[in-house]
Amino acid sequence: MTDMRSKTSVLYTAAGDGEQTLSGYCFARHRAGDAHIVALGVRPDRIRLGVGSALLSAALQNAKTTHRCGSASLLVSVNGGPAIALYERAGFTKGARKPSYFANGEDALEMTKGL
Ligand SMILES: CC(C)(COP(=O)(O)OP(=O)(O)OC[C@H]1O[C@@H](n2cnc3c(N)ncnc32)[C@H](O)[C@@H]1OP(=O)(O)O)[C@@H](O)C(=O)NCCC(=O)NCCS
């Protein structure tokens, strides 16, 4: 995994097939002790291989140890079944629903986790 840091975000890329190709990414913004997962995505031909959970785990570990975050949060589409399943498996719990949060009109579900 490659870790490119900026002041407010972390980008992880996972190499596949021995090459430095992008398999997925996870951006986190660290603010006031909370790591907000801004984006998580995995290449369609690499899904269900553990890439997403590995990226999320690395981002949360980095938030905890480097940025001293005590919690993590995110907003996910209520229709994002695979993502919600991944986050629940990672220990996130469902919170408030935010109506029409996304540009396409979909509701968002807030999810949080202690680190
Ligand atoms: C959601 C996403 C990041 C998951 O990445 P992934 O690399 O396929 O996930 P993993 O292989 O690490 O899966 C970890 C666990 O999450 C759950 N999960 C993942 N995809 C799932 C699916 N399609 N259906 C049900 N559960 C799923 C499972 O519990 C899985 O463990 P298992 O394979 O041992 O059963 C990926 O599907 C993706 O990029 N989707 C489009 C973008 C997106 O929705 N991003 C999230 C926005 S907040």
C-alpha cells in the first residue's frame, strides 16, 4: 500500500498483480479528534477480495496512531448495501438518516465508530 499524506487527507493505493496499479482508495479527513471517511472505492475487477476492508482498516489505524483520533464517522447512501455491510463488519453502527443528502436525491445514513 502506498500512503500519500496531505494536511487533511490520506490516500491509500493497493498494488495488484505485482504492479503499482490502483486497486482502491480511501480518503479520510481528520478534524477535532474525528476521522471522517470521505470516500472509499475499489476497482470493479477487484471487488470482494478484501481490498476495501484493508484500505479502511489502514485509514482508521493511521487516524488513531498518527492523528490521535478517538472516533470515526461517515455518510453512506441508504442504497449502498455492500458499503453498509463492509462498514458494519468493521464495527461502525448506524445513526441518523439524512434525507436527500446526495446530489442524486438519495438519503444518507450516518455511521460512527469509536477508535
Ligand atoms: C463497497 C466497496 C468499497 C467494498 O469493497 P470490497 O473490496 O469489495 O470489500 P471487501 O472485499 O473488503 O469486503 C469486506 C466485507 O464487506 C461486505 N461486503 C462487501 N461487498 C459486499 C456485497 N456486494 N454484498 C454483501 N456484503 C458485502 C462483506 O461482509 C465482506 O466480507 P466477505 O467478502 O468476507 O463476506 C466496493 O464494493 C465499492 O467500491 N463500491 C462502490 C463504491 C462505494 O459504494 N463506496 C462506498 C461509498 S461510502
